[in-house]
Amino acid sequence: MVSAISIVAIFALEGFVTTYSDGTKDLVFVQTLWRHGDRSPTKTFKTDPFQEDAWQFGGGGWGQLSPAGMKQHLNLGKMLRNRYVTNYNFLPNKYNAKQIYVRSTDVNRTIISAMSNLLGQYGQNDNSSTPGLDYPDVDGWPAGYVPIAVHTVDDDTDHLGNMESTCPFKDQVWELAKTSDEVKSFVNSADVQAVLGNLTNYCGQPVDIDNLWIITNALYIEQIYYNATLRTKNNWFTDAFYAKADAINDQVQLFQNGIFKTVPNIVNGHDVGVLTRKVRGGPILNDMVMHINLKLMCQGQTTPNCTWINNLKNYIYSAHDTTIYAFFSALLIEEYAVKPSGGYPLYSAAVLLELYIDSVDKKPYFKMVYHEQDGSGFKDVTMGIQGCPQNSSYCDLDILRNFANTIKPDQPIDQWCLTDLNKSSSFATVSMLFIAAILAINNNFLGLF
Amino acid sequence: MVSAISIVAIFALEGFVTTYSDGTKDLVFVQTLWRHGDRSPTKTFKTDPFQEDAWQFGGGGWGQLSPAGMKQHLNLGKMLRNRYVTNYNFLPNKYNAKQIYVRSTDVNRTIISAMSNLLGQYGQNDNSSTPGLDYPDVDGWPAGYVPIAVHTVDDDTDHLGNMESTCPFKDQVWELAKTSDEVKSFVNSADVQAVLGNLTNYCGQPVDIDNLWIITNALYIEQIYYNATLRTKNNWFTDAFYAKADAINDQVQLFQNGIFKTVPNIVNGHDVGVLTRKVRGGPILNDMVMHINLKLMCQGQTTPNCTWINNLKNYIYSAHDTTIYAFFSALLIEEYAVKPSGGYPLYSAAVLLELYIDSVDKKPYFKMVYHEQDGSGFKDVTMGIQGCPQNSSYCDLDILRNFANTIKPDQPIDQWCLTDLNKSSSFATVSMLFIAAILAINNNFLGLF
């Protein structure tokens, strides 16, 4: 228990009613980003003995949430309730339609993960809700079950939650990144070529760094559900070989998220590191910061356009490992937060972004907490963010704002996705040359004057 | 029980496996459109003693689904299961992710109505699903509850399900329709003016035919939840006065759905009846017919783009009374289907559009069934559609296709919504004059030749 917590503080700063304070820090808003639970593969390789009909759970077929995945999110929901309702008394004891908003990517596994999570938060038969007021008291309706709406957006254009959204510009940036020396030398290294070559033989299809994840992901899940038969049916499968392929894929994922050892990693005048982080993690980080700025701006305001955010206490994104990894990469803490380093966020991994106002200096602070997987607790990762103090869980909000700014998409992401990198690159090259010329003149670099 | 039903028929027509036949008619596809259940008002008038804080159920606030509404859809879900699983053996005994797709408008009440309905269809503790395969067998998870994803689309641009979507063209058509003689004479009639005038005084705000629904709808719901206090707090409220206002609103709704006594109702060269039905009911009717055409076109095809529709057996739209009424108006059966005539579809009203293939003539037929409200059965309304036989529940699909065609939006609805009726009207006026000129010449109308 945090000793200096005063559970109830009618906050002096006009407009904010909060029920959780840690010393002078008053919690006013929480945003939650999680990965769905355990699932079946979303696709697999040609020669895989475990094709779609091998996956019967969750309604059957590719990419469905399993009962284990539902349970993982039921548990996370209970943990979130314990934190924000029982301990912090910040979220309401029973579901309040104005205080909680749930957005999911538009695929079954993320929607159903959210439904399972909310069952853990507000659907238990624990007398927190009232039959006849919150749910029907009738035969066939589980006692205590309060259905909560999960909202989705079109998946193809969900550039915020779906890292595989249709975004030609993003594809171009990745193609360009693959031509960088660092990626080329990695891909062409003997080890990588050997593994890709072997997999191409084993899998009955060309395997490269773009589709390697399909194989490692299928094998990962098959080790959970078909561990014995996997090894007899795929006699080329060994733990050592899998570990090698998986490590290669981890490194590819770093590249794909704009994380390079070469910093900056400039190709054709483009910093492919920054561009990648802008186009992947930029939208969701800036969406969260936008909510925070709106929350602070609307403090004490009663205008209709502030009603929604003034009432809102918890905004939830139900999404994917790729979303969390892009978010962490945008903040350059992916290796700090996700263990083992380079690995991807696990099932039901969750990031909690908490906004606090200090009752003394009236300034906004944030705290970032990470739930690694089912069974793990909440780990404070705020200190991993460059510029945040190393002796406090609370960091000045401007640090987060600056990160968001530096990787803000150059245009509204919908439009940016449709721009041509090459066209914008000629502009970038010209402007780079122009800047270089000015610098040269300034420093009389060419000894002309 | 339908006597000549053969429950299992491995259909000769290549590609279709169906398990329900009525004589030679084999059921291959069902589309369901329903209204959400009982809710709180979405807004109310200024002087209403029952403002938003009077509505605490369903998470609290405007427009939330009540436990009664959840129960209405739980019941409808059980009825649908009884029809399509138990009796027809058409839909699977347990949830199959490929055979069922649920789309909802993006508001809590329609999403939660769908969740409640699916709880009735596939979430009961009746051993139809398998713990550990379909849901987690753990503490805190209701036995038998199988969570099923409900997909939503952006509400503002959901021109298919949300009749209040942002569609300037639709607003222009309505403004034009209001200038038609029929609507003007109705609005200016003594009765209507008297009621609107009285309501303006009572409600503390100008009341016209555009916002009358807010008052009648709030009063309708208050009669359910606050019937006694309603009459003491609003001493102007009488059943007779309410019935008058409601009847006026019913008539306004007919106009708003493009149903006029004047046929065609031409204003400034536009048939506002057809235009209204095109822009309101056109999208959803054509979406349903598109699914049917796709289903038929993909028969026996194994190409990837046919996989989704080949597997799909039930497409569900969770929407509103306005959606159902627009759909029925598009088919000109709104007064045939919805009783009392002119009234709006009630809570958990549902339309079932069933596609059959005749095993003898190999032709496609449709059957349309209407569930009026909680507690009512399924009523066959196919015969109400012009051109459909009066001695059979099955109607040639081309009749439906023709209706869909006649009220197909002139452009993809997203684009059409952004066109300017006045600009397109000048074109329409010119073309109307042009046609009139040709007719005149043909018939030597002007005696000039």
C-alpha cells in the first residue's frame, strides 16, 4: 500500500473530482492499451500440417481468440478493477457509460478480448451491479453480467491500432529501410541466409524477412497446442532452429519499428528510423496525448464539446502486439519495457498511461505502467523514458508531449498514407541540399569567400 | 411444423450445403435487421422534469439500453436460435466464426442489443458449447457464455444503418420535401399548428415537425418509466393530447421516409419521394441484395474472394426503428408490415430476409418475415411486396432486385451525400425540360408542325 495515499481529495484545481491521490499527485485520467489474448495463427506456411481446420476454438479458424485468451483477459480485467476500483476508488464500482470508452481494432480476437476483460472488470456476480437496473434479472442471463459496448473502426484505415492497415507510404518507408546498409548487411549475413534458405525448403514457399513472422508465429502457437505432434509431423523442427529463426524475426521487428543501431539511418535523404516511428507509433501516441490535452484544456469548462472528455476517466484501446511495440518504439523504450529485449509483447500485455495533476504546482504529470503477461503484475516503466526522473514514478507531461511531437505524422495519417515517398523525397533531397548549401556558406566550407 | 419439410438435403446445385428445405425451396442465406431494445430517451425538451440524470439504467444517461431492452433481445435471440438452429438446423448448434457476421451502428444501445441477442442465440448454459473449447471453464466466467464479436462502423458516415448520418444531400431533399404542397398543407393545418403551438409553450422551446419526435419519444418512454409522476409534473400531459402529437409525428415520419399521397411528389423537378427512399432505404436494401448476388455468384467457386460469402450463413444488422422503416419504405410495404399503420417499428422489431434456391427450377427466391416486438412471433410479409405472389411465401428474387435497383442511390452514397441537390437539380430540370420537349414534339403537343 502506498503510505502517503489519501484516497479521497476533492481537488482544489477547479473542475477535477478525483478519488485517488498519491501524495500531491491526483489521478485524473487513465488510458489503457492492451494486446489481445492467446489466439490461433492468423495464417501459416504451405507445408504446415496444421492448416486452418486444425484450429477449432473461439468459433474456429485463423486468428480466433482461444478460451485461454479469454481467460487471460478476464484475469487482466479483474486486475484492472482491483487497481482502479478497489484500491484507487478512481473508477466507479459499477459500469458508468460516460466514464469508460472502449475502442478495438475490428477483428474478432481484439473485440472478444475486450468483452472478456470487461467481464472481469464489471461483469462479475459480486453485487457491484444491480439486477433490473444494470442487467435483466431473468432466466438465461448470467447473474451480475453487465454488457458493455466495444466500438470498432474500419480495419483497413485504422492506422492507429492496426499496424497492417492499408498505408502505401508505410510500405514505401519499409522498402526503403530494407535498402539501408544495416538491414542489407543483416539480411545478407550467412546466418540469416542459411535460416531463410532452410525455411524456404521446409515450408514449400520462398521465405524472406517479410513473411518470416508467419512461420515463427505459427510454430510458436503450435508449440502451445500441438507440441508433441509438431515435432513428429515437422521433423525439421528443433528448439534450437526455432530459437534461431525467432531471434532473426525479433531483429526484423526492431527494423520494422524503426529501431536501428545506425542513428540516424538516412537512405535517399530520409531518416527511415524516424519516418517509421512516425507512421507506426506516431498515430496512437499522438491520439493519447490529444486526449490528455483535451482533458486538461476542458478542466472546469462546461461547454458541450467538453462534456465527453470531462466525464471520461478511462479510454481503452484493444489492439495487438504490433501496436504496443510501435507505441514503445515511438518512445524509444521498446527494449526497456519488453522483456526479453527485442521480443514482442505477449498475450494480454497492457500499457497503462496515467495522467496526474500535482495539487501543489498544479502541473500535469504522467506515469506509465506495463503488464507483461497473464500472471505478471504492473511494472512501472516511466523511468525508461528519456528525460524522465530516475527517482520518481511521475514524469513531467511535457516529456511525453515532446516525444509525441517529434514523431507526429507529417500530415493527418489518412492523407500521409496516400502520399508518395519518392515525390516527397525529391522535396526532402532538395531541401537537404539547400540546408547543406547554407551551412557551407555559413562556415565558408568551400573556401569560396 | 411445416409438413413437407425435409430437414436434410445435400443440395444438387453445386456448392450449396443446406440443411433446411421447405418442399423444393432450400434455405441458403439469412439476413437479419433489427431495432435495439427498450432505451432511455436520446434527448428531451427544455422544460422536461426528466432530464438526463433521471435515467440511471444501462450505465446511465441518454440513449442507453435498459435491462428490459437487454431482455427483449435475449428473448429474440432465443427465438432466432429456435427457428434457425433447433427447427431449421440451418445455423450451427454452436457459434461458428465463419457462418455469422454481426454489424451494428456505433452506439451503445445497438451494440449491447446485439450482445444480448447473441447471448440468447449462443450463450446459454445448455451444453451447446464446450467449456475449454468455446469459452474458459474458470471462476468468474458464466457457464455456457460464448462471447461473439460485434463489428461497428463510423456512425457519422454509416449511411446504411444510421438514418441521422451526416449527409447534407439527404437534408436538402428533406428541406425540399417540406416545401411540397402536401407537406405544407399538412403542417399549416389548424390541428397541427395548434399542437405545435401548445408544445412550444409547454416545452420552453420552438417545436416544429423536425424536433417533434424528441418530445413524443421522451413522453413515450416516460409513460413506461415515470407514468405517475409524468402526469403530476407535466400537468399539461393528457393521453389524448399525447395521442394527437404522436399521430402528427407518425405522419411526419411517413413524409421523412418519402411516403406521400401525392405520387410522384415533384418539387423543383425532383421526385422527393423517390429521392428520399433512395437516400434512406436505398443503401441498406442494396447492401442486402449485394450480399445475395455475391452469394449466388460465388456458388461452387473456390476463389479466395468467394471464401467469406461461401462460409457465411447469417449476416446481422443491429440498428434502429428508422433503419427498418426506411427499409420497408424502400419496398413500399411500411404500412403493410408495421402496425398500427404509420407507427414506427417497436423495440426489438426484426426483419428476416431469407434466400432460397428452388431445387427444381434452380431459381433464387426470397421470403421476408417480420417480428413486431417482444412476445410476438414471426409474421410473413412477403406477400405485401408488389409483384410477389399472393398464394406463396416465396417470391422471385428479381422482384427484390428490381426494387433495389429503382431506389439505388444515384452514386455511391458517400459521394452522393456530398453532392448539392441544387446543382444536380439544374441538371435534372434541364433534362426534365428536354424530355418534355421531345414528348411534345412527338405528340405534336404544341400543334406547331
